[in-house]
Amino acid sequence: MDKGVYCLVFENHEGTFRVGALGDLTFRAGWHIYVGSALGSGGLKRLGRHISLARLRDKQPKWHVDYLLTNPGFSLRYAIFAVTQERCECRLAQALRDSGIPGFGCSDCSCSSHLLFRQQDPREEILNACRELKLNPDIKTIMSSRVKDNI
């Protein structure tokens, strides 16, 4: 299985939501980008888990991002991913750095956040950041109840 890095892109309403041990967090209306790694044994199959969780919302959240995937106030719109053996999610998060939710999704690194906020759809910005890191990004678009690959 291919390994890599990915960004889950959510569109959301303003609200305060509980996120596990982080507690109640206030989210602005707009777009949130979660930067993650898929270097484990399942590789990029992890995206399938995220997409399934977002569509079915039928499991208890385990990771920070699971709280967004299962929250009806957040809609997973698409994922941008790149095949790589290199651990580069922190560099990608830094390349996209603007305003983030402190402590979100970064308990295993020294980053301040792996969840970033944008007022507008960040698709082109993410694609450009991936290319600047010498990654070859692809997009998986989430369409209502099915997934469409734009490759």
C-alpha cells in the first residue's frame, strides 16, 4: 500500500464543539484543513477510514480529527494527498501556517497545530504548498454519499 501525506478539507458552520481531551473549542465558519500522515502500515488506506467515518458518522471518535469527521457541523469536502515515504506532514502544516487550533492533531510532534483555518476554499493553496515541497498531489472529492476520484 502506498504511504504518504494528506490534507482533509472541511467546510463548517461557526460553533463550539467538544474535541476529546482538548475540551470545548470554538470554530469560525469557513474552511478547516487537517494535515495528517499516512506512513503507518495501512498507508493511504487511512483516507478511506476518514471518508467512511465522515459519511456514516457511526463510530466513537478516537483521534482529534475524528471529532470533526463525526460532527454534523463539519462537512468533509475533499482530501488532497501525495504518495511519499518521507515524513513531511509537519513541513506541509508549516507551509500552510496561518491560523490554527492550538494543540489539534499534533500530540506526536512539536507543531502548534495540524488544523488550520481559511475563510475561502484552500484547494489551490494546498496544491501549491504540496508542489513547493516536491510532492505530486492528487485530489479525492467527497460527493454527497459517494467518493469521486479526480486523478
